[in-house]
Amino acid sequence: MKIIIIVMLMAVLSITNTLAQKINEEKVPAAVMRTFKAKFPTAEKVKWSMENAKEYEAEFKVGKVEQSANFSEDGKWLETEAEISKSQLPQAVIDAIIKKYPNCKIEEVEQASSPENSLFYGVTIKFNGKKFDIDLKATGEIIMDVEIKGDEKD
């Protein structure tokens, strides 16, 4: 199981890296760097990319945990994500997914936080030949639920 998670993580990271434009730290705006360093003072192995024209993403490690964080060009923190295993999902989250998507296959799981939601879970599932990204609160309340079309990534 651990090997499957590692392989999936590597695949996701390689896809993310091909979709996002890598940039040198020198090209990251000072406001973004200040916010990043204040929020993640112990971050190591930081790699920067442009998520889109106005959003910067840092991929890094804190201890042994691989994470990513997104910031607007003016330095506002937007979201942090960390890969976790399915076994780390709260039972209420699993129950909510199974209720809406019986017999689905959970493909990817992240623990995330944003200014709007202090803690939530991002889950990518496969159901009836389609992929869905679902964000849920720890209570199982669905925040967002969208079908992934083609090569889209959340």
C-alpha cells in the first residue's frame, strides 16, 4: 500500500511539474517570499512554480512531510496541501464519499487548509469511468464537488 501511495505521489508531482511553469526563487515577488517564510519557517527543498499568471506555488518539505502552498502575486496565502494516506481520512469523510459515490475508487487524498477553511480534505475519486475532485470538511460536509475533464487538475 505504501509503495502505491509513493508511486501515485510521484506521478502527481511529475504531472504538476509539467503543467506548472518552474521558476527560480529570484523571480518570486518579495511579498510572496515574506509570507512563505513567515508561514513555513522550517521549510526545506523549496521549489517554485507559476500555478497560473497570478499565482505562485511552492513545493517543499517540513520534516518528512511533502507539502505545497499557493500564494497570490501580492503575497496573500491561498492554500496549503499535504498528501496523506486514505487511512488518515476521518470516517465521516469516507462515509460522505461512499454515500454519494458508492463503490468509487479513492485515488488521491490530501489534507488542506485555506483562509476560508482551516482544515479540509481534498479527495480525487474514480466513479463510473469519470474522475471527481471533492473537498470535504472533517465532518463530511462537501465543500466542493467537480468532475475532472480531460487533463484538468485542481
